[in-house]
Amino acid sequence: MTPDHDRARGPDGRTGLSDLLRGHRLAVGLTQAELAGRAGVGVRTVRDLERGRAVRPQRTTVDLLADALGLSGDERREFVDTARPAASRLPGPGTDDPPVALPQPVPLLGRERDVAEVSGLLDAYPVVSLVGLAGVGKTALAVTVAHAVAARHPAGVAGVLVGEGSDSPDVLAASASMFGVNRLADLSCRIGDRRALLLVDAVDRAPDAVAEALRVLTAAVPTLRVLVTGRRPVGLPGELVRPVAPLDVPPAGAVPADRADLDRWPAAALFAARLAQVRPEPPTPVELPALAALVRRLGGLPLAIELMAARGRILDVTELLDRYGDRVLDLSGGRPGWEPAGPSAGPSAGPSAGPSAGPSAGPSAGTVTLRDAVATSYRLLAPADRAALRRLSAFRNRWSVELAEDLLADGGRRWDAAPMLDRLRELGLLSVRGSGPFRFRLLDAVRDFAAEQADADGETARIRMRHAVVVAGLVHRTAPGLVGAQMSGAVRLLDEATSDITAALAYSAEHAPETALLLAASLPRWWRLRGRDVSGRHRLRELLADPRTAGARPTLRAWAMLGAARLAAEHGAGAEELPGVRAALVIFTEAGDVTGELSARSVLCALLPGLGAHDEAREQAEAALAAATRHHRVREMAVAQAHLTWHDVREARLAGARRRLATVDRLAAQCGDQRLRVLARADQAELTRLEGRYAEAAEQGRRVAAALAELGDPGRRRRTIGAVGLALAHAGRTDEALATVAELWPSGAVPGRRRPPAVEMLDLPGSGGDVRTEDALRGLIEGHVALHRGDREVAAEWFAAAADAAEGVAGRRDLVEALVGLAVSTADPAVLDRLDAARQVTGVSLLPQEEELLFSLSARRRR
């Protein structure tokens, strides 16, 4: 006998099984091996019981051990009750609380919806299988669900862990014993017509044995519900397969603002929680961007997060990203988990009935790598599905079923990819998030592993080339939608495919430049909307100069030249691309390509005024209007009318310009081009300002700026807000005008401080639009504010800076407006001479209010 004070006691005051068994064994002077031999059980069984790994052994094992120890009376009853506490609490008639032979659930992050959904599924299906990669959190979810639904299962809730080499009788015996009986027939009697729940964990260790055992169990006990965890489904009739997805990660570009903000993304919150276990300091603000990038790279997989966070003992988060961000598959480490007893030499052979020791239960405890976890699921695939997965690894982000089928097409033959994608989803290799077509994505670790396999099989070059062709086709089909009613949808689609576009363009530029040219020639409108005009133009010029594209279709090269010119105009370099636009117009005209011809004429309309070729610009606009009308191209008619509007403005025919803008708005509405309507309204706001109705112009401009923000046109929005500020400055609302300056140019002048404007201009950031136009607008706003406040010296400095910025700006009136302001501020005759010269070059006529100002200046000089 072992004295009571030598025995560890549990929270209920009773001695724990491990200490109780060890105490009785030592009291009779037996080693573990001798006790095992005397009882007829495996020595591993004794060892695991004394270590607390097998928490609830089978009743047969308990009786054999009690006999071998010579226990009787109160000692035997204590030993049996301690070894099998659930059996003593199995419900009989009148029992209210169902027994739960499982560990307490650990707190889960971001799994509330999963818990609710799986809990509901158990009401509708006899078998629910939670499947996914090792370490995704299947067992932790299952244990939480089991506790959540315990009240709905009055006959009890129990769990069984499958051991390697288990057979069907093992699983059946362990399942029955967990409910306090030794035979399947007794289990049916014990449960009766009440509901019970059995959690079967790690079924992939003996899938055939588990499948057969569960067929027998569910047939013998119809009220039994089974919750299964594994890397693949069991394959039973009536089974509901519920994949367990990784935790949500911060989207690309999102950075937590502070430690509390991490909770918005469960993967980031889990990483921070695990990091707190190995170092006392929370992530610093400097580390937060790296933390967001790191958990994105880990794909939200709890196993990978825990393995990575463990390295935080010696490395900060930024160092973790730099060191391991590109080799997450190599992450390895020990992790807690159930360890089955496995087959032994005695009659207690079978799967362990013990619960998990930790929240990430799954594979056996010990060293595990993320590569091993993915490889196990990969090997469950049929050869054809493995080949498909290797090809799909070329996608860098989310994709659609149709895009996958394009990539997988073999020899031009398309096939239905949906069944294969469903199999990948069932194994947890494929993530399906959202409701749009681009909702499929491989986990980063899965993609990296599949790419390794493709490289080992010598498939990488062929797969990447096919990927480039598919992405080029997607962009080419989508590009026409970047104008007109489909614009917002087309922009969203290309935004979704950004990383794939980048990868395809980089690879094809090196290995298939004609494919790269097709891809790049379709992107200028999108590049412009996303502020990538400089890099996009550089890529187009490189491809056009590549001798390997010299034999490309002439119209393809023409589209590339037009694209380079469109992008160049955004940063004030349009004149450099003018020869290419002229050449493109000739190519399109000779080829009878009406769309290309109209596009080339439209680009010329935008570029020529900057060179002083106003008459030719008007001729191109009139030719474009005639061609568009002849071919019934409504949108192109509206664009041509918009170009002609500003020739009317240049010549001070404001009434005619307003009529044209009304026509533009009507035609844009007719063809459903919302962006064109918004741009027309921006022009209407500017026209209202030129007419001298400043308060109305400011209100119109604010509405248009909000609409441009929704459309995603940052350059035009900035210019519109600048025009609002100019209208406010004209109206004498100086504080509001300066507020627009502070919004658009936060590094600019502090109101009231007389710092040379020319110096400040050097600090202005580019915006993806015409920076000179924005600089001119800022100078005009600051000049009119200073003039309104009576500070003519500061006003003159700002108007001079605005005039310098506006030199050569295509067709706008900014230069004339700036010189009028400079003349009024300084009364310098040389400024009037410069104004006359500018009017001759630009062809801009003075507005009535400008003529009045200059007349007042002349009268003042005469006095």
C-alpha cells in the first residue's frame, strides 16, 4: 500500500491514475515490465498509463492490472473508479448532465463561425468529417464543437484517437469502452434511443479500419453521431465533409495599426499570442508590417504560425520574415498531440482513448516539418490530380474555375476542373473564400510544395509559359471593358490578378517577348488608373525595342505605342511619344482598324496642344467625331466632343463649350460609361468656375472628386480638388482654399509664412498624373489667396511659380491665368509682353473678367 500523502490528487481530491498505479506497483515491488508480464498487457501500456498519456484505458486492461496488483475491496473500487471515471458517471434514467470524456476546449481565434456551422451539421448528418492539412486545427475545432453540443447528446460525448496499425475490432472496442461497456451489443442497450456523440481523431492512421468500424457503429446505434477528423474523408454513406480552412490573414497591403488591431485577423492574433509565450515584449510598431506579411506568407496555418512564433525567442519579427519568409516549408519543431498506445503484446491492444494534451493535436508528438504535413496530403492525390496541383501552383493569388481550366487545358482540349478542385478542397489543399469568380487559392505552403515538385519533374518552364499565355489572354479579353459600363468590373478583375500579371509579364518578357507585348499592350488604361504610368511606359518601351518583337503583328505594336503615349502624358512626357502615335495612326488606318484609328486620333488630341499644334489637334478631334459618327461609335463620339469642348474654352466660347459638355454627358449616359460622365461633370465644374460662378463650381467639384475616388482615378481627383481650391480662392474663401492645399500638398507652405514657392515646389510628390498641372494649380490657389489678403509680393511669387509650372502644359489655360495674376500683382510691363507671347503660342483667349482686370491695371498705370 502507498500512503495517501505520497499520491498526487486531482482537483476533486482523488488520486490521479498515473500516481495511483505507480504507487500500487512500487508497493508490491514490481517493475513496469514485470507488472506488464503478470497482467498480460504490453509494457508500453503500463508506461503510458504511468506517464498520463492513456487517460482512460479499456475496462479489460484495468481489471487485468488490478488482478496483477492483487487489489480488492475499497482499493480495487478506487483504482477502477480512478481509471474509468466516465463509466461511474454514465447516465441512467433520471440523469440530467451528459458525461463528456474529452479535455476542456482551448480558446480558439476566428473559429466562431466554424463552431456554429459544424454544431448545426451534427443535427443533420450521422457522420461529419473535418478534413484539412495537418496542423490546421481540426482536433481543436472538434473538441470545442463536442463540448458545445454536449447538452444535445444526453447519452454522452466521448473521444477515440486512432493508432497506427489499428483494425476495425480495435476501433469498435475502444468506442464501446468509452461509453462504459465492453461489447457493441451492450453499447446499443446503454445508449438506447438517446443521442450520443463520438469524436474519432486522426482517422488517416487507419482509414479502412475506421470506415468499417463506423459503418458497424452507425448501423447498430442509429442515434449515435460521429465527428471525425483527418486529412481525407472516411467515405461513408451520409457522411458530410467539412474542410477546415486556415485562419484569416491580413489582406495584401493591410498593416495592423497597433497591437489591438491584430485581433481583426485571427492568424495575426494567434501569432502574437504564441509570440507572447516565448518573449515578454509585444510586437513593436516597427514589427507590425513584417508580422502581417509573415502570417500572410504562412497562409494562416496554425501549425506554421506556432512553429514560426517559437523562433521569436531569439529573432524579432522582421528578422523572422527576412530569414524564413521564402522557406516556410522548412519550418520544423516539436508540437503537442495525442499519442496513441498502438498495438501491444497483450489484450489491451487497440487505439488510445486518451484526449489531446494540447490545442494543436493531430500528428504524433515530436519533430514535424511543414513540408511533411503538406507532402502527406499530396500523396493522397491520384497522379492526375497531383499533376493538376503542380500546374495550379503557377497562380500567385486567387483564380477562377475558368482560369484554372485554361491553365490545365492540354493540347487545346478543355476539361471540367470542378471535380478535381472539389477533391483538393476536401483534402484542405485548396482554399475557397468569397463569392466572386476569383475565390480559389492554394495555401502558400501548398503552392510552394507543388512548385518544388514541378521543378523536380522538370515541368517548371512549361507551366510558367502556359501561365503567361493564360494571363495574357485574360488581360486581352478584359482590356476592352476598361472603358464603358463594364469599367469597374474590369478594374476589379485586373486588381485581383495583379500578382499573376506581374509574374506573367516578368517571365514572358524574358522567354516569350511577343506574349509579353500582347499582355503589356492591353494594360495602359489600368496602369494609368493605378498610378503606374512611369513603370508601365518603361516596360512597353523595352518590349518595343526588343528585336524579338520586330516581327509581331503591326497592329499589336501600334497598340503598344499608343499605350506608351497614354502613360507618358500622365507624367508630362507625351511629346516624346508623338512619332509613335503618328505611326500607329497610319498602321490602323491602313489595316482598316476603326477602334485603333479612333484611339490614335484621341491620343493625338491630347498630345498636340502641348506642342502648340492647336489647329491640328482640332482637326484630329473633328476627324475622330466624323469617323465615330459614321461607324455609330457612341462612346468615341462623346470623347471627340470632349476634346472639342476645350478648344471652345481656349477660344473663350464658354456657351458653346457648355453645350458640348451636355452632349458629352448625354452620349456617355447612352453608352453606359459612368467614368466618362464623371469626367464630363469635372469639366462642367471647371467651366462653371471660368464663368465666374465660384461657389457653384466648388460644390460641383467636391461631388465630382468623391465620384472620382470611387472610380479609382487618383490623378484626376487631385486635379479636381485643386480646381475646387482655385474656385474657393477666387471667391475669397481663403481658409477653405488653403485647406485643399494642405490636403493635396501636405509638405507645402504654412499659411502666413513667406517661404520662396520655387523651393517648396521641389518637395512636391508625384501623383501618377501631370505634376506640372498640379503645381500650376497650387501656385494659382496660393497666389489668389495672397492677392485677396493684400500681400502682392507673396502673390507675385506664387503666380510666377504657377506660370513656370504651366509652361508647355497641354491646352490648359493655367499659363494665361497665372500670367494675368502675375501682371495684376506686379504691374510689370514685361509680364504683359510675356502674356501676349503665351496667348499667341497657346491660342487662349482672355475671359471677360480677365480683360477687366487687365483694363483696371492699365488704368492704374495711367494714373
